[in-house]
Amino acid sequence: MNAFWSYFWPPFCAGLVVAVIAGAIGFPRPRRKRNIAFAIGTFLSIGLAVLWHGPLGAADRFVADVNQSIRAAVVYNYIPEVSGHVQRGPLTRHVLLSGPADDFQRSQLVEIIGDLPGVESASWSGDGKGIPLIIEGGLAAVLGFLCGLVLAYLRELRRRYNANWNW
């Protein structure tokens, strides 16, 4: 499971599609109407990312996959009494580890769990570090929106260039 493909790719693509549509509507218009179209498109992209995160269940699937990977890594390293879970409240990609382990096991588990796909960092203490996952999803949607605006702008340039030809 890769965090990019399983969680961030759909909001990125949603932002891309919304931007191409907003660009097709906004670029031929005057600046004021163009800015309104882009603002509506940006909010729509972020709204789709929030919808993907919550009601469509991407966050729950992401947490289930990461927790399963954490459990497999702990069992593989012969320390089954240690447990780990993704930090919630707010949901981040930071993993909290707990259970009996010596100093060597603690340091190695932090490295091993931190290297799992979808995990940003791991620690034994409950310090609330990390960017909330919903904000990361919104940023992916905005990045997709910006890439889509570039595509829409290139399409508009091509349209304007072809409009100059007289056959």
C-alpha cells in the first residue's frame, strides 16, 4: 500500500479535472469572471478532497491498511507484545508505539515503522506532531488544481493561436 496511490492520487486527479473545466470556463472571460471561476474551482477541489477523506471512507481504509502493515512489521520482528496505531485526533500519518521493549528494540522499531509506506514518522510518546491527513489531501487537490490550470492555459493558447489562421 502506497500513500500516494491509495489516498493522494484521487484528490489530485479531482483537482486536475475541476481545473481543466474551470480553465475552459474562465480563460476566455474577463479577469473578474476568470477569478470567480478559479475561486469556485479551488473550493470545489478542496470540497472533493474532504468528501474523499470522510464520507467516501478513504481515511478509514488508509488507517486500516497502515495498522495492518504495522502489525505485520511488529510480528515479523518477533516483538508481538508491542503495538502501534496511527495517531488520531486529528488523523495524521504519525504512528504511536506502545508496549514493553528494551532501548535497542525501541530505536529499531521507530526506524522500521517509520519506513513503512504511508507512515510519516513513528515515536513512543504521544506528542501530537504531523500534519493532519485531511489537510494533506486538500493540498494534493490544490496541487492538482494548479497543474490542471496549466493544462487549461495551454489549451487556451492553442485555441487563440488557431483562431488567427484564415483559410
